[in-house]
Amino acid sequence: MRLAQLTDCHLHADPAARSRAGFPLRQLESVVAAVRAERPDVVLVSGDISQDETAASYQHAHRVLSTLECPWFWLGGNHDQQELMRDVKVIHDDIDLGAWRLLIVDTCVKGHAHGELGEERLGQLVERLAEDARPTLLAMHHPPLAVGSAWLDEIGLKDRDALWEGLSAFPQVKAILCGHIHQAFAGRQVLEHGEVRVYGCPSTTDQFLAGSEGFAIDEASRPGFRIFDLQGEEWLTWIERIDL
């Protein structure tokens, strides 16, 4: 089973709109073309599909992503209007990956850049995990670990300690895929039953400079995506970049 993760497209209603370092729609088209060549079984887009929160931006995304030759799914980020997303395509919360399952976790707080689960959503996640013991991936927009950039860590998942406590009873959770940070990242959280890996992904548009105290674009990096190959209860994962 091969999963490809894309994230943080930041599209505008204007298809020719610029970002700080490029043209988001054109770059998304190039990333999707490269993803097709990897022949994934499923594609996940982990939030911030839109920059200007317009219906047209989601229609652009849907048009491009629908050129994929496999099922694709998306979830909302802090820049998104999830009501508008759902008008274009359903936001699923449980994706069957055969021997594995992928659970979508909504970490968004309306009107804020940071993420938070809260007691209700965390309780729902625990209930969903209790239903199925298959190896499980979680996908969320906000990273549940510090990534080493002060400004990004300030707007990460605020109640991550509560998340890790909730996951401590579920050894089937093997890894968490997140967006939001616009860069490759790999970390781990050690729990009583073992460790959970956490993976970040490059944006399909501008990249953030790793390790920066304040907001900074990494102008030397390129858009990309993550490949996640599931093999039994093990996996391989890596980052692919595209040429512009």
C-alpha cells in the first residue's frame, strides 16, 4: 500500500496569484504530476488547501487533484473554510488502507493559527481507536511535537500532552502525518508501549526555513511531497522534491 501526502497548497481564487516565492496553482499542478509518476494507491492532502478561503480556490484544488489515478482525500487546516471544502468534496474521518487504517483528526480552532483537539474531539478519537486494532496512521494539520522553530512551535498543537496521554493505551498507532510546517520533519514520541513516529511534509508551494526563530521562507528549497509505503506492520517513508 503506497500513500502519498501533499500539504499546504495555499491556493487563491485567482489562478495566476503569486505566493512569496512562486505560483501556488502552477506548483500544485507540477507536484501532482510528480505524484502520479509514483503510482500511489491513495493520496492525502493535509490541510491549508486555500489561502484566501474562497470557494474558487477549492474548485481549483479539486480540478488538479482529480487528475490523480487513485482515490484522494483532504482535511482542513487553519487557513481553510471546511464548509466550503465539504461543498466540493466530503472530508472523511476514517480511511480503509486494507491491513491498515488512516484516521483523520481535526485540530483546527476557528479564527486561530494554532491547533487544539479539546476534550470532545480527543474523546471521539479514543472511541474510534478502541473500535479497531489494525495498525493505524493518524493525520492532522498541526504537528503534535515541537519542530525546532520558535514561531511554528507557538502555533502547533496546544494540547499535545493530552493527545499523547490518550494514545498511550493504543499501541496500534504507529505514526502521525501532519501539515502546517511547510518542511520535511521526522520526530518521535516515546510512550509506555513503544514509540509513535511523527512526520512533517514539504508544502506544494513555499517552504519554511527550518530552525528559524521568526517567520522565514527557505528560498533554497523546493516544493515536494511525502511517500509512505506500508509493508505488513512496517513502513518506509521519504520525501520527493520537484524541479521548477
